[in-house]
Amino acid sequence: MTDPQEAIRVTDLHKRFGPLEVLKGISLTAKQGDVIAIIGGSGSGKSTFLRCINLLELPTAGSVAVHGETIDMKTDGQGGLMPANRKQVERIRSRLAMVFQSFNLWQHMTVLGNVIEVPIHVLGVPRDQAIATAETILKRVGLFEKRDVYPSFLSGGQQQRAAIARALAVQPLAMLFDEPTSALDPELVGEVLSVIGDLAREKRTMLLVTHEMKFAREVSNHVVFLHNGLIEEQGPPEQVFGAPKSERLKKFISSIH
Amino acid sequence: MAAASQSVFDLLAYDAPGWGGVMLGGFYMSLKLAFGGYFLGLAIGIGGACGKLYGGPLIRDLMEIYTTLIRAVPDLVLMLLLYYAGTDALSQLLALMGYGAVDINALMAGIFVIGAVQGAYSTEVLRGAIKAVPVGQIEAARAYGMSPLMVLRRVTLPAMLPHAIPGLANLWMIATKDTALLAVIGLSELTLVTRQAAGSTKAYMLFFLAAGALYLALTLVSNVVIRLIEKRARRGLVRTA
């Protein structure tokens, strides 16, 4: 039934905050190598959707499977769901690398410390091996020279590239980008997008919540437009951006440009 | 030999009839009480802060009662209460369990008393410091698969340290001075032995000044160490004016 070729399969996901239903039944499958852009206005539920995948938010109903393994959930007795097996959730989370809007680097660790933290302490990689891998990754994102600097002494763009390095260091099964450029000064957006673009071109599985429409069109092979907690329209980027069918998507795209 | 004819150096000499050795012994006892009590308090504080922040309703209420009661009652009263009533209760308990009469080590009892008092204040200092840690950093740790305990050890505690150190440093200073209150329960710490030395030689000024100098020296050394620790804890933060 489940297929390991599917990096992520989300089935009929619902999320309710009190009386407010933010997600009203979303199903989405990302195959390995898919780059899926998730777009939509504010309040459309796109960030919540992403955060439900690694259970930073607990869905009210629905299921998530990663690499063919369904995350076991049980009811929490209050009409919601909670993980049935904490160890399973932690194991799956450790390979679903998330990149946050506000970077969320650990401030008391250097850039290198941030990148080797999860491999050493969660994945059990030997320290010298973790450092060697981390240095290769840091060279790649152009931060090798900054490896011994603490994050608060870096620019936003550098911090986000460090956060991407931290994500790459866990050799992720899939990467979750939650508006990675929204907190950046305009002149710093380019350096981050170029790193993400490179990763997309080497066919890393990723879900990308973004407001950068031009970028989404360039790098993704599938675009999902969320509206009011539902998928309003989806398809290849040429179709979604070039020939939108729904009125709301047309309006959304014209409002962006 | 009349007291007046003794020189300052004779009085402070290390060996009897000088009182230097006794004074230093008292100082050493004060240090042990302060260290033991402070770190016991810190351990209680970490547990208390986590209990208040992450515990269920029952744990939170218990912690609230503990911090409120301890902080509401004067330290001296608490010390008398915990020392006399506490040790009495403990020995009765041990007797009930068939261990017979047990003599409770005065040093351990003193450390326990200071630790219990410090724990209540540490709980509040640490709770505030943990709340000052940006949620995003804790969220990132969870998102990368850390267990709750690992999040605490690797992220929350080191990240809250810069916020906690001023308060914890204060508590350390208070702990060093609170040891003097234990003189009332007859622990031979610095203040008690100073009173003995001064009383039997009538050189009050000399011995109380000497004790003051020892407390001052401890504070000055502590300041240096605290500054080093604070610098280390703040290494990842941009200096603000």
C-alpha cells in the first residue's frame, strides 16, 4: 500500500485551532526528487500544513507517511491526535530537515557546532566524521570561513545559509522550507535562493512554502495553491502560473505581480 | 597571660593559643555549606523550573506551594524549623523503620537547609531565564528529532544561561552570607567561631574584622569567577551597550 518511492504522503490532513479550522483535508504526495512549491495568501494554512508534516503542529485528523512508513498516531482524548510512539516521531523528524523563516539557529553554538549537532547527538555519527561532512557542506553554501563564528554575528542571509547547511548535514529524506526568505532584507534574498535552487536542481526532495513566485516557477516541478485550508488548484508550474483555472488563483497571481 | 598583652599576630596565629586555625576551619565549614547548599539549590531549581513550566497541574501546584512558602518565611525561621523539626521528623521516621536512634550529620543538615531555601529562589530565576529562550531554538531542536530531555540538555539549559547568570550570581552571594545564619543552630561556621574567639579573648574588633575580611575575600574571588562564567555563557550573543 505504501511505496518507499514516495518521500512524503499526506492523507486528508485536518488541523483545528480551537474553533478555527485551518486545514480542511489536504492530501499531497511528494515522490523522491519532487520539488513542490506551496503558495497561497496569508492565513491559507500553508505554514501550518508544512509544520504538520514533522508534527511540530499535531494534526486534528489525517495521516502522514515518510518513505512508506506511516507515523503512528492515537487520539488525545480531546478530539485531536498525538503521536503513539515518540521514538518513531523523533527518528523520522531527524531525517526531515526543516529550514525556518527566522533561521532558528542555536545561538550558543558556532556555525560548525550547529551543523554537527544533530549528526552527532541524534544520529550518532562519530565526531570527526561529522566535522568532515559539515566542512564540505559549509564550503558548498559559502560559509567555510565563518565556521567558528556564532550565528548572531552573521547577516540574515548567512544565517539562513548556515541553517540550510544544518539541514543538509542530516542527509535528509526530504527538506521542508518554511518561507526561507521572508525574514530577509531584499538584498540578501538572492544568495539564499541560489543555494536552494542548486539543491532543487540536484533533485533533492523538497516542500517549499514561499512567496517568491518567480523562484517557485523556476525550481519546482509541482505547485500547490492553498486557499482557506484546501488545495484550490495544483499542477506543473507552467500551468499553475501560465494558465490558472480558478478565479482565486488568477487573482492571487495578479496581486503578486 | 592577659589578653591585652597578646599581640595581633599571637591572637591570629594558626596554632593554639592563637585562633587563626579555628577561624580558617570555620571559614572552610562556611564554604562547604555555601557550595553544598548552592548546588543542591540549583539542582532543586532546575527541577522546580521544569516542573513549573512543563509539568502537569499537580506538579505545578506543588512547585507553587514550595516556592511561595519558602519565599514567604524568613530564612532564619526556616532554618530553625527545618533543622530542629526536620531532623526530629527524620530521626523518628528512621526509628520507625527500625534503624534506631540516628545522629544526623550537622553539615548535611545545614546544606539541606540552605539548599531548600536556595532552591525556591533558583526555581524562579531559572523559570524566568528559560522563558527568555527564543521558542524557535527549542522548536528547531524538536524538529530535528531531539528527545525532550536532549532538548533541555543541549539547547534550553545552555541557551537560558546568559539570562540566568545575574540572578544565579546573586543567589550565590546570598548563599555565602546565609551560612552565617546557621550559627544559631550551632554549626561551627565562620560567624560562630568568630564569636567564640572574640568572646574568649575580648578582642572583638580584631576577630569580627578578620571574619569580615574573609567574607569580603570570598565575594571578590566569586566576582572574578562569575565574570568569567558570564563571558563564556554570553559568547553567542551580540554585545549590547
